[in-house]
Amino acid sequence: MDLRKFKNLVANFFAQEQFSDALRVTISTLLPVSILFYNGLPQIAIAVGLGAMSMSFTDAPGTISEKLRSFVVSLVLFAVIPLVVSISLISPWITAAVIVSFTFLLSLLNIYGNRFSFISTSSIILMIFMLGLRPANVFSFTSFLLAGGVWYALISLIQARLWPFRSAQHAIGECMRATANFVDAKAPFYDPAIAIKDCYDAIIIRHAQVSEKQEHMRNILLKNDVAMRSKNRRGQSYLKVASGIIDLYEQITAIHYDYEWVRETLRATGALELTVLMIRLTAQDLNAVSENLLSNKPPRQSLSFLNKMEQMQIQLHHIIDKESEINQEILKRLKLNINEVFVQVQNIKTVLLSRELEMNDSDIQPEYKRFFSRQEFSLQQLNAHLNIHSPIFRFSLRLAIACLFAFGITFIFPLGNYSYWILLTIVVIMKPGFSLTKTRNMQRLKGTLVGIAAGLILLAVVKIFVLQLGLSMIFLLGFFAFNKSNYTVSVVFITTMVILLLDIQSNHHTMFIYERILDTVIGCVIALSASYVFPVWEANKIHNIIKEVLEVNIEYLENLIYRFSGQKINATAYKLSRKNVFIKLANLSTAIQNMLLEPQKRRYEVYDLNHFQMLVHQLYGTIASFFITTTESLHDEDQLSLAKQAIANLNDCIHTLNHPNKNNLTDTNIAGMPSAMLYTSEHDFSNHQVKLLLNITVELQKQFKAGR
């Protein structure tokens, strides 16, 4: 990386929401603490700082009403927890009962989504801090703790009111960057030196990342009442851009061919190398737009980029003129597809620059309220999870047992003044899934060891109290800046900060460092060991996820049936089916990656799952190609028949999945469908694609028939 790129990377980081949020949290926490310490009120400073920090952990992007609801719930819990924990300290048996009860009940809040999972974790952490702090006057301490929480909540709500589009803009930028990475991953498909399987492996991972960002973007933008007002030009512009990004993603996915055939046919033309360059250049342009948006800068129309793209298109045009009629048709369609992606990126930039609603989109807009799920809060939801089959119930029970065991160790063995670090380590590491717990475990260990090493180096070099305190504040800022994006780095920062502060507090005694290492190791061992208690193995979910993937592709195909039969497609139904395919394919990819971190005996045959993934991605890409390249008025009985047969094949796959001992799949013969189908017209290309679609479903049939 050259110096200029590094400077841009650093500048963009400091300009993004992630850093500005970290700066807000750090200032919100340190400002009242510093003032109170300066005025000789250390106990009040600790209470206010703890309240502000605890509240910051519950603060997730969202609407003002969502933030307000989570803050109110948090304040109620923050009022109850210190009082109950302090009362329980009269007996270790009562303390143990409180730890188990609170940990279990608070963990059940995960039922109500991510926002309440943050409240759950923050509340449990507050409970653990109360075990370590043991304030002399709990009522006074709780009052100031709540004051700190209210202080932070007010700052967050004021910011949300003053800058209502801030989170939406960031979510759009993140989604755009993930889409740019996906575009870049499309280029190797046209490089004969790279195996097709490797290309699909990369594209499947990128798809999961894009799907996650799209879902976050939808939830942030569509729930924003200000943005959804038809008269709010900025909000409507962002809505158009978000819709354009998702349509762009479908456009990219729809550039789907029999890649082996395309590589072999065009290998000697020079067009493949040019195609790779054009795709990568488009990805760079889209990535530049995302970086500008994330840095709160207007996108720039680069003349050098436009000139490069124009020159490449001219070169490709010259190649097309020299080729045979068959190759010309292939290259023309390829050029058209790349140009459509390029134009759509330019349209997105135009909207961001002018705030005008000029996106190339249908006049008929979908019913946006159907594209996100409103979180319900009811006792019925809670009651539905109060059984051993619920993954969240199992996690709550597992975490409560682990915390009880850790408390027992700290009670029986004298592990120092900071033994509650063991409980803290367990709470921040343990997650509902085994794979995520295992990953966080390694991240925690690495981050702690690196942070301790960094802290020891700083203690040896920096002897001045004021410098140590200043560095501690910087490291706290670093912790908040990376807490959600890179857990290992955030642990490095917080560990270094803790070492510097405890060194000041302990008057330069280093015994606490060994305590930190020991407590972290013990906590990690307990957390990982507890993952085997009431586990929820990813492999047990694979069956249902595969079934869901097939079902949403059938739903998506049914929209194509409407098109082949000459009927007009409902925009909402079509885009909902598209969204469902995106999400289920991403769920499958995530489940397989998580399963690979689980014990070997718990895994499915990975090769077969990867092959299934590749086939369903080919299936989606082929279906998408029809929505991109055909018109609303299309009516073709032959293609309609083949599409219906494809649906029948997928239904057969589901039947075999549900009844693995019954071998009653229907074989499908495709007359005259060679692996390298040649075409000389758009109609021939359409026939080729629909037969390719049918071929993919036949391959899926064979895989399920073989008992895979």
C-alpha cells in the first residue's frame, strides 16, 4: 500500500460514523468523570462513568423511538440490578442465586432481537461490576449511575434528532462497499487461470456479506419515518439509492453464463482480459463512491475513470467487429451487461450529487413496509422460548451455569482483587452459537496477550502520570472505535488501558497483570467448555436451511412463470421473493462456515454442501438474468413449460429431503441441450438460459437422489 492510499484510509476512518460514535461515547463518559474527579468526588465519578458506559453498550443504530425504548428498559434494569446485587452480598449462597437468576433471565432478552441482546449483555456486565465495586451506599451509587445513563441517553437522542440520516447514510455506504467487493469478485469468472470452483467459493462469501449489509440498510432506512416521507427529498434520494444498490446487485448476479463455455469460446479473442479489467474498474468506481459516502463527502465524477472505461469499450467494440457472428452475439451481450452495470453506478452517483430522483427504476414502487419485520414484544414470544428446544433458552441456561461455576471458583480460591474479570470474560465471549464462542475465545486471548505486551512496553517507557492518563483515554477511544468491527483490536486497546489505569491506582505494582492473564485464561476455558453444555450444533439446522433455500427459489421462479405467461409481475411480490433468496443463500453460507468450526463428528460432508451452494447460486443467477434481460410482455409456451418443469424438479428435491428413504424423483431429459450451447439471436440466448436453468435443477435432483 502506497503512502497516499494509507493517508486516504486513515482520513476515511476518522471521517466515518464508526469513529465519530466512538468519540461521542468517549467524551460522554470521560467529561463528567473528569469534572467529578477534579472536584474531589471519585466515588460519584465512578458511578456516573459506569452508568454512561453501560448505556452506551445498549445504543445501536436505529430510529429515535427504538433508541428511546431501549434506553427506558435499560434504566429500569440499571436501577434494579445494583440494589438486588448489593442486598445479595450478605450471603454467598444468595449472591450465587442472584447471579444465576439474573444471567438466565437477562439472556432471554435475546428473544427480542439484537437491540435487546445489547441490553442483556450490558445489564449482566453491570451486575458483575457491582460484585467487584461493592459500594458503601448503594442507593447513592445507583442514583448517580442512573444519572450517567440519562446523560448518555440525552446526548444520543439529541444527535439522532439533529442528524436523522446519519445512520442511514452509513448503512448505505457499507452496503455499497460490500457490493463493490462482490463486483470485484465477479471478474475472476472471466479469467481462465482461476478455477471456477474457487470463483464460486469467493462469490458465495461475498454474497453473505452483501446480504447482511442489505438487511441492515433496509432496517435502518425503511424504519426512518423522516426518510420515508414523500416530501423529504434527501430521504427519498437515499431510498432511491438504496433501491438502486439492490437492483445493481441483481444486475451483477444476472451476468451469469456457462462460464467454462464462455472461457473456451472467447479465450483467443482478447476479450476476456478486457472484461476482467472493465469489471474491476467498475468495482473501483463503486468503492470510491462508498468511501465518499462513508466519509460524508459528495461522490466525484472522475474524468480519468470515464476515459479509461470509454477506451476499453472501444477496444471491445473493435474485437467484436473482428469475430465470427456467433462470438459477436456473445460479446455484444457481455458488453451490454457490463455497460448496464456501469450506467447504474453512474445513476447512483448522479442522485447522490444532485438529490434528484432520476434513478432508472419502475414507476410502480413496492410496499416498503413489507420489506422489514417490526419487532413485537409480548409474553407469548417469551413463552414460546421457555423450553429446552429453544436455542436462546439453551444459551441462557448455558451462560447461567458458566457464571455460577466461575463464581464458585472465585469464592473458593483466592484469585486476587479482580477475580470478577473471569465472569466478565465469560459474558463477553459466550454467544448462542458454538462457532462464534470459539472465535471470540481466540480473539479475546490474542487481544489480551497483545494488550498486556503493549501495556508493559508503555509502563517501561512512560513514567509520567499525566501521559499515562492521556494514553488511557486514547486507548478507551480505540476500544469504542473497534468494538463492533474488530473485536481483537478492541480487546488490545481496552487491555492496554486497564493496565495503565491499574498501574496508576496500585502505585506501580504489577501483580494485577498476572491476575489479568490468569483470569482471562480461566474465563476463556470455562466459556469454551460451557459451549458443550446444551449445545446447538449448526449441522442440525442445515436440513431446514437447505429446504428454505429451495422453497425461496421456487417462489422466485413462480414470478418468472408470470413473466413467461405474459402476465404483469407485482413489484412488491417480485422484490420480496428476490430478498428472500438473498437472505436464505446467505444463511446457508453462514451456517456452513459456522459448522466448519464445530467438532468434526458434527459436520455434514462439506464437499457436497459446497457443490449444492454452487448450484443454487447458479440457479439464482440464471433466474435473475431473465428479469434483467426480458420484457414484461414476454410470452413463450416452450420456455413456460421448461420453467414449470424446473419448479417440479425443485419440489422433488424437497420431497426427497423430507423423505430420504423414498427414491421417487422424476428424471428430466433435455433434448438437444449440449454443455456448450451456441446461439445466434436473443431468442436463442433466452432458450439457452432457460435450458441452463433446467439443467441446474436436474443436477440438484441428481445430488438429492444420490442421498446427498
